[in-house]
Amino acid sequence: IVLCPPFTLLETVKEETKNTVIKVGAQNVHWEEKGAFTGEISPLMLKELGIDYCIIGHSERRQYFNETNETVNKKLKSVMKHGIRPILCIGESLEDRKKGNTEVFVKEQVVEAFKGIDGEDVKNVVIAYEPIWAIGTGETATPEEANRVIAFIREILREIYGSNISEEIRIQYGGSVKPDNIKSLMDQDDIDGALVGGASLDPVSFAKIVAY
């Protein structure tokens, strides 16, 4: 179980979850350790707080804050250098989906994100497939559709790093995950977990998802 609150609550949540199985993650990070980057949070700041995970490349960061595959790659390398596990978000827009470009778009994101990252480091990356059209919309990819794309992502990793490493990497699904669809999603062969957004704001709903 990983909780990723806003930066202002990281220290509090880290303290409240001490001596539990719950880990704490940040929602974003800058790739540089230090420098003139007013308003940014460096990996050293997260490391000082004892943060375990960091979400990287969330679709909203890409859409509203101009994150690119190149900056996502820099952030992946940066957090792993400091022992923080990245949760790498991958996903296509509704427009790409309608055009049948899901595989092309997803492959580009995966390949570009892992440039210059060797196999042993890759094992520490958690990937979250989050189709943009399913985030906060109430729309959810069918379990079979989500599993198909996640299996495709695993195949890309197999081509790059080999079968042993690709099978070890945790690949989650995110996008309107709720208590009433968690079972059908987790029953799929290639889905290893869930990145929960809106439902995590309701403690009861989130507890039901975790309990499953």
C-alpha cells in the first residue's frame, strides 16, 4: 500500500504510517538535485523525508505542465539514483484511442522513458497504465482491454530487457478504479495492482479496494 499525498502532507503521512506496512510516495519531483528551480522539489528533499516512491509522468503533469518523454526519463534516472522507487504513468488520450494509435503511443512512451536505464534498475520501476480518457471520467477500460495493453507493455519490456526482467516488473492499472470493479481488474493475468485516484479520497472506498 502506497499513499501519495500532496507535498505539504508528506512529512505528516510519513510520521503517521511509521511502523506500518504502508509506504509513502510523492506526486512529482524535479530531476535536478539542486539549482535555481524555484518552487520545485528535488529528489534530495524527498530522500531527506524518507519518501519511498514517486509518481512520474502522470498524464496531468504531461498535459498541463508540459512534461515530455525526455523529462520523464530524467526524473526516472534521478529518483532511482537516490533509492526512491518510481511509479511511471503511461497512457493514451481518447483521440489516440479512437484513431487506433494506442499501441504506437504507448510504445513510444515506454521506450523513451527507459532510455539509458539498465535491466537491474528497471526491476525497481512500477508502471501504471492509465488511459487518459478513463481518469476521473467514470469511464473505465474493460478488464480485458486494460489487460491487453498491459500485456503489450510487458512485451515491449521483454524486447528490451528479456523475459526474466519483464515478468518481475509490477504493472498496474489506473483510471476510475472503484470497489465495484477492482475484482474484475485484478482477476486479469497481467494486471499487478491499481493506481487509485478519486476513490482514494474516500477512506471507506479505498479500504475496500485495499482489502481485496
